[in-house]
Amino acid sequence: MALDQDGELTSAHVRLVATAVGRSERAVWRWVAKARTTGHVGTAPRTRFTVTPELRRLLVLWGGNASAVHRELKERALADPRLPAAPSLSTIHRALRRDLTPGDRAGLALGEAARRAFDVFGKRPAEHRNAAWEGDHKCVPVQVWVEDELAQPWVTWFIDCATKVIMGVAVTPHAPSRDAVLAALRMALDRGETFGPAGGLPGLVRVDRGKEFLCGTVTSALGAFAVPVVDLPAYTPHLKGTIEALNDAVERMRFVSMPRYLHQQRLIGGRTPDPDEPALTFEAFVELLLKWVHWWNTEHKPRALGGLTPMEAWRSDPTPLHNVPAQQLAHFGLEDDGRTRTITTHGVRWRNRHYIAPWMVGRSGDHVALRHLPHHDTTIEIFDLDGAYLGTAFLAEAASKEQIDAVRKTRTAKARQLRADAKAATRLRRERFKAVTTPTPPQRLGALTAAEAEAELRGSAATELQRPNPDYIPHLPVPEGWARPASVETALPDPNVPEEKE
């Protein structure tokens, strides 16, 4: 058309364009003539039925059922002649396919979760081991026996995003709390635990907005190691896709084959094939889960690792690790109420209950501080006021026979040691003399020889020298220019030389 406006359009131009677009020359000349008349070079817009906001609301109302929406529009047109006639069902289907994406159609029919299945998500760049962990809870869709009742256990675990190694696992027969998070984290940090040699300190830990992960105990326990806890927005599973993929994998690979799986195939009427199927005990379930975790880490080969198992990928990564000292890990996650307590003859009192331990024997009256794991009140950890660890104490009312025997044996050993010390002291105080038959001065028995006395004196002197003297000031070098004192020989007069008289 630009050539036509300039008067330069020729048949050769039309023939070239027709060949390029695969149409006849007559069709191209027809397009040119239409453009000269209308001034438009594109396809003329046609009036057609489109998806309106009202139609979207009707799709939500009827759960995405286009036939139901079609009936609704027909009924409205019959009830109100002022409204336009309802389009045909095929017209509605064409409009839905043309104006709505598959994600929009799924969302209008089934909700946001269905719409997200058609979304596109970016992938984080590849990282090294321990660069980031992700943690989550999963309610297991399997019923197990817990104290003569059927219950659904919960799994709390952490996974390394780079190598896909499951770092730590904790299982509870009820909804988890912060103690489950701390137990799983402790296992993940310890390289000598079940899942070693994987472990060490991560760069960060990503979690959702679960209150168990964000409580002060967990954040302070990790914050003491300078490990930040990244709180992701709510309902954004794609931001922690590694742990979400693990949750899906364990259900498809392990839970589906367990007895009493809640999502198994149903018969007519919603009944399971075997309503009386025996359930696993809680101990058996934990054993099967830990075996699957070991298989995942050492035998399974995820597609993202290029033919390596997670543990092989971990070992082949040369990134240096930051290990946690064993002494710090032993007290990981303990809570402290900040109060000072006194060891009494009944032990240490906490929450109106007494805790005892063998190492408390003979320490009544000492002031101590205690720490404890959340929701674990059977044992506590005792420290002195300087922070030194003293030992574990157990609930006196719930003490086992072995624990009570240990306390008794410690008391007996302390009493036996005291008796031995008292006897030794008595022997030291006792003075024995030689029996005489004539009136002579008394002579002590067990007298020391001169050599023995000198050896004992030398030992006591060496002991005294080894003791630190807080008042001792070391001698400094004599400054230049000071006069040294005369020696004793030159300072005192010689008695054999007579004094000169003036």
C-alpha cells in the first residue's frame, strides 16, 4: 500500500507478495482494492460472542459447567425480553477456548489450586551442598496404632536443596510442635547420626509460615549458629519446591503400599476393599519410614542429579563444611527460664516436681540453672551459674529402678569414701610410743629417718613453690645507672683486722 500511494505499485510487486504468502495474484489485488476503499490493511474485525465478567461469574457458580451456563442464559432471555438472545452451546464453548487459558478454565471450575497447576515457575540456580535447606511437616495418610487407638502420624523433615539428601527426620503420633522441629534439626546438624556423613551448618533454612518453625526456640537455636530462617509467604509451595516434591514422592513411593492407606481405591458405596485390614503399630511405621529414607539417600537416583544418588552427590561436592561442636550440639534447642534454683535433699524443684540424679549426691545447697527440651518434662539438664554443664536429672516420681539404684550406689560410695578418709585421719592423729620397763623418757614409734624427713620436706617445699602466690611481683631488670649494693663480705668489717683509731 505504501508503493500504491507513491504510484510505484506494479504487477511484479503483486506477484512477488502472492508467491511469498502462498495466495493468488487475484487475491492480493482484491486486498489492495479493499484497502484503497476502507483504509484498513488487516482483517476486518467480526462481531462475535466473547467471555464477559458476568459469564465468568456464572462459570464459578456452576463449577465450570458450560451447559449449565447455557441453560441459565436461555432462562434469563426468556424471563426478560429486553436481554439479547442466548448464544448457542457451541458458541459458548468456542468463546471459552478462545478467551480463557487452560489455567483460567481450571480455576473457574475447581479453584486456585487447580489453576496453579498450569502456572510457570522459575527454577533457582544450582547451588552447593548446605547452601539451603527446606523443612516442612507432612500429615501421613496412613492410620497406625497408637496406644490402642488409630491415629495419623506426622513427619517433620529437612532436605538439602542441592543434593536432595534428607538431612533429618522426626515422627510424632500427633500434630507436631517445636520439639519435633528441634529433634529433626539436631539430627540434620549432627554428621555422626543416622544420615551421616551428611550434616553440618546450612547457609539458610526455608520454611513456610508454620508456627512451629518460627517459634522463638527454633529461631534462637539456629540464630546461635548464625543460620537465618527464611519465612516464605503463606500458600506458596512453589517457593520450597524441593521439600514439596519430597512430600509427594514419599506418598507415591511408600505410603501408598502401607496398610490403612486413606487414599486407596474405593468400591461402590465408598467402601475400602478390606475394612478390617490390620494397621501398623507406630514403631513399625517409623521403622519402615526410616528404611525408605535410607533408600532415598543411598540408592534412589533422582533425575536432577544426573545418575547419582543423593549421598553420592553429597560426597562428590567439594564445598567445605561447617561442623557443629559436639558440646554445643548436645544442648541444642534447650529452653531456659532464667531462674536460679537450689539443690535440696529432694533434688531440684521445677514445675512443682522434683528431679534427682546420682551426681547431685553431696551437692545440697548449690545454686544451679536448668534447661529443658520443649514438651519433654521427664529429664532436665543442669548447669552451674557459670554455665558449666553438671549433668542430667530425671523426674523422681517417674524414675526407673535402675536410676534409683544408681542414686543409692552413689550415696553408698560417697559414705564409704568419707569413712575411709576419717580412718586415715584418725591414724594420722594417733601417737604411739614404745613400751618401757624402766623410768625413761617416752619414745615415739614409727620415727622417720633423716633421709625420709629430708625427702618429705623437699616434697612439701616443692608443693609450696607450685602454689600460685597472688601477691608475687616478678623482678625486673636493673635499670642502667643504678648502683648495685655492696656484697656482705665487703660491707661488714673484718673482725680479725683492728680498727684504726683517729
